[in-house]
Amino acid sequence: MRFRFSIPHNLVIVFSIVIFAAMLTWIIPGGSYERQTVSVNGVERSVIVNGSFKYVDSQPQTWQIFSAFYKGFINMSHIIVFVLMIGGAFWIMNDTKAIDVGIFSFLGYTRRMEKFKPVRFLGVNNIIITLIMLLFSLFGAIFGMSEETIAFTVVFVPLAISMGYDSITGVALCYFGAHIGFAGAILNPFTVGIAQGLASVPLFTGIEYRIVAWMVITAAGIAAVLFYASRIKKNPVKSIMYEADAYWRDKGSSHIDDIKYHTPVSAWITALATGIVLVVFAVKYPVTTMQVGLSQVSAPLLQITAALYFITSYFTLRKSLHFFILTILAFTMIYLVIGVLGFEWYIMEIAALFLAMGIVTGFASAKKPGEITKLFIEGVRDIVSASLVVGFAGGIIAILSDGQIIDTVLHSLSGALQGTGKLTAVTIMYVFQSVLNLIITSGSAKAALTIPIMAEFSDIIGLSRQATIVAFQFGAGFTDMIAPTSGVLIGVLGMARIPYVKWLKWILPILAILVLIGFLLLIPAVTMDLNGF
């Protein structure tokens, strides 16, 4: 009888990593840095006091591997709740078949575009993939989009499947696109902004070279996805997700021909009520100031958006309920961007926005409160497995923190910088940040831990602090896409129903290329006289 290897469940993988982390607490001695609170760009942050490291009593973890999951659920509660609310809200929307209608209409539009020779030459699907990834890369590079990609996964995975690709391509469009932008950050406040503030470097200086780096990294990422997508398009069976994607193919084959295009009275009433709410907010906030890096743009955005909502809703309601629901989805995304850039929204506000989207969708489709609640619960039930994995992943960090070995690892790796040349030092920093990112995926937290130390080392060896920050931002972005401790990655994979091992199989070769490109981009930061460096 032949042995058949089966891919373990994501929960099994995360549990195994927790056990391995507990084993490390028996091997690595305990250590601790002193912390101090400093103001970074107007925000209070806890940072390491350079030179304050001391060894402390080891705290080997045993039975704590079980309590670590409890702590993990608490630490990751914001991501868990976000995933559950997104799952419930989109389940309500999916019940209306509006997304199916939207995908069907979109594919029909793309087929009509193929009559133009330039479009046919480039390939309409290639153009779509490139534009979507470019947009998300900009989002990642400018305002650090990350958690928001969990919501977009629910839209782009079915779209990719309908276009003849697989779920990995769908995740690549939004999550991978945003994270290559996150790595090649231009104005990302969570990496570049905080790191420059901690290093006492003028905020967002050196932007010229960062734009070049972003363009190179984004081009490489898009090229990799286009190459992969073309292979899957020619032969879908080649996809490592082909069998698992049967879920999405079955879900997407909801008989479009059987859908009744209609607009109930409830949709008109809901559209009016929602519009009134938007007008109230527009009156309350007459001017919205969008913050992008050091630049600020003030405009009556809420008023303009509310007016566009009324106009769009009128025409889509005349067509069908389904197109009105797609309008609700589109304006949800617009308000998400306005909220993040103009009102400093984070995961709580975004979750509330999508919950409101689900409720409005339910009322528009003439569902009673009890029916909306039932659909929401079904959506939560469908996505609860992904939420569990997110909580379990938080247990990895809990074990390492309670074992008091994170600071020891930080101290040991930073010690490797002493007595090195500039290029060697920046390479060690890059590797160091990339490895540390597998444990601490928060860019802002990692900056607070490492930049005070790295900036001091930079001065000692005569290395530009800007080069140190570039090494940090690359390290903070690339390995994010494989970190089992990343609640965002685990949440996205859960939404897309992609096993972690299969994601690794796809991403590792691409990641190796991106890491190499990152190293090559560090060389000019050390050897050339760049503006702001």
C-alpha cells in the first residue's frame, strides 16, 4: 500500500509551530531590554533603550502552549472579529446573487473590449490583472493597506475563478499586490513614517529612490503573477488549488439565467434612507482632509460622494436590485478609502462599515430582520475555521513573549553588525529584519523594537540612516507574505480557502526573487549619493 501524503489543516500547522516555539524557550536564554515612551510623529510609542539589554531568568514554556492560544485569541481579537463580521456581511450580499451578476456583466464587458486590436494584442485579462495589482500596490505603498485586503479577497477570488484562473490568482490581485507595495513603501506611515521618526530623519525624505524601488518591486510582482496566471488559464488543472477550488466554481455557477432581475420597493426605500444618512454625515463634516505623506488635500469629499451615490443609485435601481447592491459595495470601498486617509479609520471602523453594508443589502432585498440575522450567522459559521486559525497563530507570539526570548534574539542578531563594512552591515540588517518579521509582523512594532538600535549602529559604521530604513521596510514587507504569525495572511487564506502549505508552495519561488531584488536595490542606497540619503 502506497503512502499518501495529505496536507495538514492550517490549525495543525500553527499548533506545530507553537510547540516548536515552546522548545526554543528551553534553548535560548531569557533576556530583556528596558523600554521608554517617546513621541513619534505625534504618537506615543514604546521603544527600546539602546544598550540596556540584560539577561534574565529563563521562562521555559510547557503547559503554557495551551494557555498561549487563549492569549492568542485575545491578542488577535481585532482580526478575528473583523473576519467574522466580513464573513457574515458578505454572506448576506452573496445570497442576493449580486456579485454573480456583477462578475457575469464584467466578463461580458471584457469580451466586448477584445474587438479593439491593442487590447487583443496585450490581452484583456492581462490588462485587468495589471491594473488591479497596480492599484493595490499603490494602496500598500502610500497608506499601508494590509488588513483591508481580507474584505477584498471575498470579491477577487470569485472573479479570478470566473476568469478562468484559481483562488491563488484572486489572492494575488489584492493581498499580494498590496504587500509588494507595502514592501516598496513610498509614503507608508506604518513603516517609513515611524522608522524615520524614530531615527530622527526628516519625514518622508528620500522619496525619489523609494519610488524607483517601488516601481521595480511592483513590476517584478505583477510579472510573476501574469506568468503564473497565463499557465493556469491555458491549463486550469495545473493549479495546485484546482480540486479545492471546486467550492468556488460550484458557488460561482449559480444559474445566472434563473436570476430574476427586479427592483422591489424596499430597495428604493433603503436607497433613500441610506442617502439621508450619507447627507447627514456630509453636513457634519463639510470638509475632509486627506493625509498622504506630508501632503494634505482638503475637499468636500463626503458631499461629492453622497451626490454620486444618489445619482448612481437612481440609475442602477431602474435597472435591477442586483446592480444597486453592487453600487452599495462600490461605495463601501470608496468610503473605506476616505475613512482611512481622511479620518484615520482602522480595523474597528472598517468592520462596522462592512457590517452596515450587509444590513443595508439585506433590507434592500426585502429581507426581514430575522432573515438577515440568519444569513449573517450562516456567514459567520462558514468562516469560523479561518478565525480559529488566526487566534491560534496569535499563540506563537504569546509563547515567544512569555518565554522572554524575543529580546535575546534581537540582541544576538544586532550584535552581528559590529565590526562590519557598510554593505555587509546593511545586508545583515536586511536579513535580520526579514527573519524578525516572521515573529513580529507589525511594521510599527518592529520599527519601535529595532530602529533605535539600528540607527545607532549606522552612525558608528558611517552608514546612512536612510539606507537602514530601506533595509527595514524591505524586511518588513516581503516575509510578511509567509509569516504564520500574521493574522492578516491567515485571515486572507481562510477567506480564500487556501491551505497554508499550498500558499507557501506558490509564494516561496516568487518571494526568493523579490528578496534578491530587495538586496540589489540596497546596493545603490549604500554605494551611491542619493537625494535624501
